[in-house]
Amino acid sequence: MDEMTLNVSTAAVQVDGLSRRYGAIRALDEVDIKLDRGITGLLGPNGAGKTTLLSILATVNEPDSGRVSVLGLDPRDAAERLEIRRCLGYLPQELRYHRHFTVAGFLDYVAILKEIIDRRQRAEEVARVLAAVGLERRARTRIRALSGGMRQRLGIAQALLGQPQLLILDEPTAGLDPEQRLRFRELLSDLPGDPVIVLSTHQADDIAAICPTVVVLLQGRVRFAGTPAELAATARGRVWAADGRNPDAHLSWRGGDGRWRHIGDQPPAGAELVVPTVEDGYLLASHAAGAR
Amino acid sequence: MTNRDPEPVGPVAWVDGHASDGMLASYAAGTVETIEVWSVEAHLTGCGRCRSAVSAHVDAARLARNRSVLLSRAALGDGGRVRRLLCRCGLPDYLLDLVAATPSLRVSWLLSVVGVLAVVAGEAAAVRYHLIGGGYPVAAGYWPAGALAPFLLVGPLLVLAGVAAAFLPMFDPAYQLTVAAPFSSVKLLLVRTIAALTAALVPVVIGAFVVPGPGWLPVALLVPSLALCTFALAAATVVDARAAAVIAGTLWALPALLLAANHVPLRIVQPSAQLACAAVLLASAVVLYLRHDRFELGWMR
């Protein structure tokens, strides 16, 4: 950071006209996003382009076209890409591990890759992130002996090494139990230094709980960008609860209370209008995209 | 509790042979002088009352932090005698940690050991049951020259495979993290390659001593092995890394098979071939030097 000061006067992350294809599949199609510091949630179904977008922001994937600016730096330029990587904590969607590693050994290895050269400093950093994800008692355990949830926490821990200014987390809550998800939300909310955090998830309640900004990505295109409250508000007046199923509704499902929840333009008979949630807004956007 | 930089405070008190509450609080906060720390700690080892009293003053968060650091240091260990020895020789300790943490080195070593053992055992069996023959006798005179052909073909290929295992993304499960990290890819590649080369070369050279070839055979395998690996690395700056390894392997296998078919397998390591390999090694090293930035700061491949 000596010669290249971070330009954070504009958006922390800016994406203009970003496209990426894999053969015939268009993973991202002219995506425009502008993100400020804080936590942004990326919501979308499988195949929506979330992982591709995050891997491009994490500088491991190259876009076909479009422009990306991360912390004021351009990843197309090798020197600026290095600076981005120095600020980056990245959790890929399917992080695979060297299974013979111990938990601490793996983190030590990643710490070296993150240029934490001093052995003592590495040990302290490893201890810090292990404590942050509640794995300090597992420091000597081999990764192959960890449960899926513990491996996910280890993945989060490696992303936190070096206190990154930019944290890109692809499906960080996958495999976590409800208590661990709560702890994860607290962890992100308490991170010092106001880092830029972009996370993808299928869990609308994660978004509602911790993300001031949400972006809905569907079929490689941005269908919504705003606050969770604004996303929920898109479904205002279109969500009803009823005792029976409504075949005319766009979407219907039975809730835990045994009542049917409907999203549609017309209320079913005997239905009552309910306050929409983030999930309702997301489902409505998803339905609208599918209808196009 | 002695790992701190205490700032001296006023006089600390001992009351009836026990540390005063104020003293224990200062001790827990790390604000007593070193000499007093020793006194307090000597006293605490034998006094349950003061041990109980001091725990009330201890910063729980700091204690948890220290405990966590101790646990992770214990888990990481000191790397053993070899590591300490290499550190004394001037090698940076983080590079040794990096080599030790490179999982594919096990693949390189295993591949080489198993491959050499299989070839040597196969050759011995083939000679014993008269499955191999022809050609002129080797210097030792016991085995026909044809028996050497499999070893000459496979030896350098095993070294190449070992090195390929160290740099091919398919053998690095955490490859995405490696790409997204700022650590120099070239440095990482070279460290891994040198380590893998050493790991794979040792069994091949030992194997060369065991097979009944000329006495110079172990040395004669070094240049071709190095040339193949360097060529593969240089080619990987132009084509996909996997394709580069396959091309390098083919460039060795074709002449080796051809010479074996003509009952002159040893020519693949004789002076003219050594010169050719040295030329390839030199040219590849130059290409690698000129194009090393292709490995640096790349995208995922």
C-alpha cells in the first residue's frame, strides 16, 4: 500500500457491464453493481452467477468483458491485482482441503500464502482466527476428522487471516447449524475496520439479519439492488396467508403453522394480507425473472 | 504470565506473608517490575489463597487469547531437527514451512519410490524368466542391455511426474486460495519444484545404482531429468500446464522407445544425448526466466 493508496472515495466495489461465459452458458450478462463498505448479501438460486461474480471480485477469475474496480483498484492490472489480493479474504464456494493437514497447520500454510512471514506473528494470527470461529480446541485435529460444519468454520477462519479489508465469502453459512449461523452473523458484525464484505447465500434470513444491502442475481443479471426492507417491500400487497391452497397464485407453500402462504396478484378466498419478508421479495423477483 | 513488558508502579505490599490485593491486581494487569513478578510467582506456586485471589483480577479475554496462542503454537510445533538444521543453514523458516506443507511432495516421493521399485522388480523378474534379451551385454555382463530399457524410459518420467504433481493445479486442493493469495506464484512454484525434484530424484538415482548398468548411469540420469522438468515448466508458460507435462514426457518417451526397439537403449543417456539434454535444459531455463511472469499474479487456469 506504500505507493498505491486505496481509492475509497467512490464505491468500494464497482462493476460495469460485466459479462462472463462458459461455452454456451452465459454466467454473467452485463452486470452493473455499485457497493459501499459494510456487508452486502448476494441472493440468487444455483446457477444465477453468484460464484462467478464473487470469483471475479476475488481476482481468481477473468471476465470476458466489462470493468471491475475493487477498493479503487483495477484487477486487470497485475500490480493492482496484487494489491487487491493483499487486502483480500476469500472463501470459495467449495473449498477443498489437504486432508492430512491439522487445523492449525492449514491456517499456518494459508497465512504464509498471505505473506505473514514471521512465525510468531503467524501463530498469533492463527490463534486469533481459530478463537473467532470457535475452533481453538481443534487446533491439532486433522482436517479429515472434522465435521462438515467445522470445515466450513475453518474456511471462514482462513478468510479472516490478516484482517482483510475486503472479505468475499461464497455460501459461508452452508453447513452451519443455527447456533453457528448466529455466531457467524455476530462475527461479521463485529469485524474491526469497517471492511467491505460481500457474501452469497440462499438464506434470505441471513441477508435480513446482517446485510444492509442486498443484490438479487438471477440468470446472470441483477434483478434488484437495495436494502432488505426495500426488497421485502417489492412484495407488499401481494402476499397472503390462507387455510387452503390457491392455484392462481404465482407461488404457494405451506408454512410451519400449517397455513398456506401465497404470492400473487389476486388474493385467494378468505385470505388475509400479511407483511412481506425478504424471502417473499426474493421469491417474487425470482418468479418475475423466470416468467420473462 | 511473565511474557509482558511491565511498567513499574509504586511500592507493592506483602501483608502477613501474603500478597496484598493491590499487588495481585497490579501483577494481573502486568504493571509490576520483573523482580516483583518473580516474587509473586514464587509465592503463588505455594499459596492457594493468593492463587484464588489473583484469579479475580485476571483479564479473562487476555487469558483466553494467550491460551489460544499457546494451543496453536503447540499444534504447529517447531518442525523438528531437520527444520532447525536447515534454518541454521540460512534457509528462511517460512519457506521450509511452505515445503513441509506442500502435500503433493508426498505424491512425488511415493510415485517415484513405487515406480522405481516396480520397474526394478519387473526387470529382475523379466531377466530371470528370460523374457528380456538381445543387444550387447552391459558392462557388468550379467543382464542383457534390453533389461535396462524400462528403467531408462521410466526413471526420468517418474521425476517429471513428481515435479508435475507439485505444480499442476489438479494436485492442489486449495488451488483457488493459492491463486487469490499475494504470495509470489513464481517463488511458490520454484520452491515446490526444487523440493519435488529432490524427493523424486533420490529413489531414481538409488534405482540406477541397483540396476546392472554402467557405473555412470546414476549421474547420467540427472541431466535428462532436469531437462525434462525445466522444459515442462517452460512449456507451461505457453500452453496449459497439463499439456506441457504431457509434451515433455512424450519428448523423452519417443526416443527412449525407439532406441530400445533398436536394441541400443543406453544411447538415450550417452554423451551425444547428454549434450542434447543439456541444450534443452539451457534453452528451457532461458525461456522460463524470460516468461516467468506468466506464472506470476495469474488468473485461475
